[in-house]
Amino acid sequence: MPSAGLSSRRAVQLAALLALLVFYAAQLAGALLPNVPVFVTASLAGIALDLYLTHKQPRLLALLGKVRFDVTTRQLLRDMLIVIGLVRLPDVPPDIERPLTLLLLAAYAAHFLCQSVAQLVRRSRTLPIVTRNIDASGLGLSTAPPKLLARQPSRRLLRFSIPGTVGLMLSAMLSSSVWGLVGVSVSFLLSLGSAVHLGTWLLPKKRHANEQRVLQWLDDWLAEYRPTVGMYFSGGTSSAYQANMWLSTLAKLDGNPVIVLRERFMVQKIDATDIPIVCIPKVAHLMHLEHSTLKMLLHPANSGKTSQVLRIPTIKHAFINHGESDKLSSCNPYAKAYDEIWVAGPAARERYQLADIGVDDKDVVEVGRPQLSPIEPYAGPPQGRYTTVLYAPTWEGWTNDPGNTSVILAGENIVRALLADPSVRLHYKPHPMTGSVDPRAGAANQRIQAMIAEANAQRAGERPGPGAAEALARATEELQALTSTKFRKGADEGERMMLQAQPDGDRAARVEAATAAWQEAFWNSLPEWEHQIITGPRPAIYSCFNQADLLISDVSSVVSDYLSSEKPYAVANTSGLSEDDFRTGFPTVRAATILSPEATEIPALLESVRSPEKDALADARQELKVHLLGPSDPPSLARFNQAALDLCGEAEARAERVAQRAADIPGQRESHAQTEAEEAAEERELDPHGAEPPADGGESEGADSVNV
């Protein structure tokens, strides 16, 4: 259980902190008594414990740092107690105090010198932009210095202190000053040599280009590559999926695509792609895009930093979201800040109008959902022995609205009813954030998994032969080789830019093929009778769709995406609304079987899946699919591409109007200081009071599409 793991970690941290205090007390006692065995043991144990904490307990170290008891303070206290002990030990030569003190001071001075040089090196290697899939050799990129020297001052101090501590302990045990002086001298030389070695990265041969040169390089690259359409993304560490789901679509658009990011860490979280990636953290540098050929940006999510790129008047902006559902979060008021809002079908258009948040209907464009092409269409009732049911509930959400997730009130009843049917094979895929807000959801999730494990223990049957496992192992190895870029352990972002300078040609296509091969091998490796708990990122939710004969879920984007297959689906109603009100309030459930919290409808639902003549909702699903996702002809990708071309055309037309005005009024030019509301009122002909972006933003769909 998570609480047990947390308690265990806290117990380890408390024990380590207590041991640290005990070792300091024993070291002081050994020095004052004096007692050589106690003194030596406590000194060596203290530095050994500190090494353990540095590698295994970073949270405890962070807490100690907040109270100003960091590694430097702890090592300095340890060395001070060692000096006191050596002075008080009767057999140690009395003249050791002065040279030892001077050497220790020199060693610490060398350590701080090394730290200063490391800081200069890190600053010189921190570029104003980060790129991927772009040849950035003109920036003078070089391999990073050793991580221990440049970015791990705590570990460096402790490791370089080992020779000095060991030497001093030998002096205490052997009553000879030579060992201590030699050991501390070695520690001093290690720090001094490291400072000199790090200094070579400040020389022209290894030094990166300065900010002015890098920004000029960016302008030159933009002029040469001439991007036309891009995707803008800003978010937290767990939100990269929101951008990744659009990579394949972006790559298939006409023109030269580019991905614009704002957080440095996000560069490595974007999945395999051949599209050039540029990360521009500072808003002042972001304005270099204004003078490029970039005509439009796609936005899969809202964020506080989105308002910064909306200031660029030469670029048109389209909000594409990262999943559509009936939740209120799918109609965020932030949406009115964009030039256009691209939605899947008429249902989303109606949703925005009903939300009454200031979005003009003429700015809503229906483009379908290009990512849904991997979902296989309905091919009839189950043909094998088992009916595969995918139960994919969403999480409880931040709003704490009733009915967000079925896990708490209905999850166990749903699973119990499914497991009671011997012809059902259950695939349980809970949302990865289940239990992150409401502990009851986490507890119910654990109980559901225990129920499934118990049901599997009571089942028996044949398992695939060793060939299936071998095929999965080969597919896993191939996929990992394609998706995981191997960096040297000490590589920094500059070195990664150098190694990722050029895309691997058709890498994205090879990753797609390898992913499909892995998914096939994965499903083939499983017994057909065994229930499955799927909690990792693979297999993806669309692959789970293709295995399922029936989906049971909640009001979320999972339902909308699954409906593209036209297979039967059910939605749990734990909102407290009547069935009629539930269907009226949430259009995506109009063609679904509605499950009560008791899940008594499960047997009849399974019967309708196995006997199509009893499936009274087939026509409703077909109609709702068109209402939610739009028509199948022309294909979604074609409509999406045309919408991009049209918006690029609007950007070009605007540029011509601005150029004409500038020609008619000499000396007039656009100003970065023009407010966003003024730009919107002048160039987009919207209400200026409705175009002002909020001070901060949220992700419009939360994490409902994490499974996608």
C-alpha cells in the first residue's frame, strides 16, 4: 500500500538522521576522552553515512539543507572534530595542528574554487534555446564536463574528502602526522585539479556560443528552414502526452512543421519524431518567431505561458485540445483568446455555445480527430470463447464533482458482476491519477485489482508457448532501441543537442511499426482466459480498444474516442441524476447503456453484445459518432490539413494588410508593446474585453486523455 511505503521511507529517514547525530556525538566523545577506537569508528562511519544519504536519501538532504545543515556544514563540522581529536590524542605529535589546519583550509578553498568554476561552466553551457532534430553545430557544441565535477558539489566534496579523512584516521591510529598530511594534501590536489580541468570548458575550443550569437543563429535557421505551421506546448512533467498525441498529425500537414516548447525538460519528453523542435524558455526570445515565416501555431493545451505567444500578431493560433468530453473543462474560457477553436464534430460546437463563455461560433472549426485512425471498426459480436470487456474508468478530478469517476461508488460492483460471468475476459485499465485526490478512489482501485488477481487464481487454462514470450522480448528490445536515445551519464542539454542534431530520417515511421509489432506480440503472449490489469503506458488505450468487444467507462474523452469504432459501450452513472437527465446533460452517453452504481444491468448488457439482434443502440451509436466526430468523408486528416491551410492564408492576408498600412503611413510599424486586447480587437475583430488571456491557465481537459 502507498501509505505503508511512505511510513517505511519516513522510518528510514528518521533512523538515518538519528544515526548521523549519534556519530557526531560519538566523534566528539572520542575526541574529548580521548578514545582512539571510538573516535576513528565514529569519524569513518559519519562520512560513510553521509555518502549513503547523498546517493539514497535526497529528500532528507533537501530538508537538512533548508535548516542550513548541508553537506559542506556537516563535513566542516566533522573535520573540526577530527582536528580536536588529533590535538587531544596523547600519542599524536603535538606539532600537527598548524600544518593540518592550513592544509584543511587550503582543501576547502580549492573546493570552493572548483565550485565557482563549475558555476561559470554551467552558465556558459546553458543556451537561451534548446533544440532537437536541428543541426546546431554552428553553436560550438561540445561534450559536457564530468557530472561529478560540474553538477554534483555535494558528492564531489564527500568523495574528495575521503583521502583526507582516511589519512587523519591513520595518523590517529599510528601516531604519525605523515598520513594525515598526505591524505589532506591529496584531497586538496583533487579539488584544485578539478577546478583546472573544468576551466578548460571556458576556453574557446569547448565554450558554447554566447546569447547574442545563439539568437542570431536561431534567426538564420528560421530563415533557412522557413517553418509555416507549428505546435506550441508548455506544461508540467506529466503533461507531455498532450503534445505527443498530435505528433503524427502535425508531421502529415502541408508545409514545414516545427514544435515550439517553453520548458527545457520537455525537449526529451516529446516522443520520437522527425519534426524540428525548438525550446525557447524566455518570452523576450520567443518574439524572434514574429519575424519568421511561421504563420500559425496549434495549441493542444492551455497554460499560463500561452498568453505570451499570443502577443505575436504575425501568427494565427488554433486551439486543438488534447481530448473532448462532456466535462466543463472541455469548454475553458481561455479558448476565446485563440483565433480559432478546432473541434471534432458538431457536438463540441454545441458544447461551446451552451457553455456561453464568449466563444464566437464562427471561430469554431470542425476537423474531426485524425488520431483515431488506428481504432478498428466494429466487426460483429465476439467470435471466440470469451467476451473481452475493457473497464477504463477516469479519475476523480480536481473539481470533486459527483460522478467524475465510477471507481468509488460503482467500480467494485461492475468488476464483481463481470467476473461472475465465466465467459468474460476483463481488461482493467484505471486512470494513472486514480486516488491522487480522493484516497477512497485509490483504496477502491486496490480492492478491484485484488478481486481480479483472486479471480485469475481460480481460473486455469493453457498458456502460450515459449515462442510468444521470446517474440515479445524481441519486440520490446527493438522498440526500446528506437525510442530511448542513449546519452552518456554526464551529458547535459548541450551535449544532447549535439547528439540529436539530425532526425533519423524515417525514425517516427519505424517507431510506429515497432510499436504495432510490440502490441501484437504483447497480446499474443497472454492467455486468452486470463483477466488483465493494465496500468503502464503500453499497451496504449487505442490498442486496448481494438481488443475489446465492450467498453465500460465514465464521462470522459475515452468514450468519445471509442465511439469511432461503433462498438457497444456503457457509462456508469454515479452522478445522482436520473437516467434521462444523465443522457440529456452528457451527449456522449446518449448511445450508451447506462449503469447504475449497483451495476445490475451488466448481464443484459453482455447478452446484447453477444447477440446483435438484442443490441437496440447500434443505430444510435452510428448517429452519435457522426455528431461527435464529424463525417468520415472527407477524411479527418484532410479536413484538418485544409483548416491549417486556411488559417495560414488568413495570416498571409493579414500580413499584406499590415504591409499596406505601413506603406500608406510612413514610419508606422507594429510594436511589441501593443496590448493583447488591442491586437485582438484590431486584427481579429473580436470583442476586446473577451480576448484578454487570463493571468494563469489550466489544462482544459485535465488528464482524461492520459490513456490515449
